[in-house]
Amino acid sequence: MNKERNNDRLLGVLSRLGMDMTEYPKGISWSQEISLFRKKMELLATTSGYHRLLKSLYASNDLDEFNSYIFEVLFAYDFESRGYPLKYEVKQMDYGNSSIDFCYQLPESRKLYFELRNVQQRKLITDSIDHQLLNKNQYEILLDSDDDKNEIMRLQNLILSKCQMNGKPIKFCSSNIKDMNFIVLNISELHLEMIDKYDCVLTMYGDRSVPEYCRNGIFGMWQNLNDNAADKDKELYEKFQHFRNTIHGVCLLDM
């Protein structure tokens, strides 16, 4: 893929998705922003391993899909630009059609697998903001403790969906004990773009791992059971079992 064709296809998908390329909310022109991203795409285009990723990005049918591929491009670029080549869309399982986004081969016969997810803001919040902006040119959203709890539980379920479905494994079943599995999520839109460290700790380790004022009845994905654990905690512990057995790390990125 040559540079001119890449640029035309990128501008084409932006236009098709209805993006206004004349203004940008952070004081940076679209041309500047696109130029930075295009350079990263150009590096990936020099290797045969990312043609399918770039083709999928150009064929995006909606903004959520497009943003997911942008996240994958940025992730791959951070590795490739530092001389760490990745393999795109690889399988650990001999059955099913589900693949893992990226794999990095370490020298000592160990592989690192990365499955990515771009987490979008809840639709009801986005719709409320859009409606207020349309009618008032400003918006106001107040999240209470129940909203915060629901947001963290939603994040847990999104993480879980990357390794199992209906309680059955769909990814991450390598028999090589040296291999390591990671789930990588862009969570910058959660909590009205104000997610903090304790939200991440709550997600993974639950109430007992954060200060008392941050607790919200959350059972963490890597949390151990007490001897006197409540039934609902036992159910969650069982629900997260495949995750605990196969996932070595979760990267929660605020980009």
C-alpha cells in the first residue's frame, strides 16, 4: 500500500463516518491529528503482517468499530516502532474461530498474548449528553454510587467477555506454561472520562484493596474468598474462575 493510497482511504473512511475534518476540539487541526496517525499506519503498512488490520480499519461501518481498529493500530505501533514485532490474530485453541489480537515471541520460547478491547461510554450517558448539547449547548451529568458500581461491574463483564462466553472458554487455553496472557482495555471514556486508580483496583481486587471511602460492594476478579464469604461472592468467584486460571495481567489504559 503506497502512502497516497493510504491517505486517500483514511480520509475516505473519516468522511464516510461523518467526521468533521475542519475542526478539532483540542485545538489541533484534523490535518495535524491525521498526519500523526497516518505516520503510524505507514510504519505498519511496511510489514505484511498488518494488511488485514489496515484493510479492516478502512472498511469500518461505524465509529465504534473504527475506534477499535485505531486502538489496535496504536498498540501495534508502540511495539513495532521499538523493534518488537507482533503477530496479528493468532489462535491458542484448536477449535472454534476465535483468535487473539496480538502475540509477541520472546527469545526464551515464551509467547505473550494480548487481547484488546476499546470500552465505550454507556449509550444512555452519550445520548443524554448529545440531547443536552443539542438543546442547551451544554450538559450536566451526575453519577451516584450505584452508577459507579454498575460501571465497574460492566467493566468486569467486558473483561470476562474477552476470554469466555456463557461460562465456556473462547480464548486463552495455551498448554505451554511459559506463555502469558493479557487483556488490554482502553477505559478512558468510563466515569465521564474521570476514571482513577482506585476504580481499576476495585475492578480487579474488590473492596478490601481500596480505602474505605472508595468501597462500593465490589467483588474483584482476582479477589480471594473469605471463609465466611457470602453466597453472592461465591457465585462471582466461580464466575471468574476461567479468567483467574488463564489471565496473567489486565492493562487498563487511560489514553
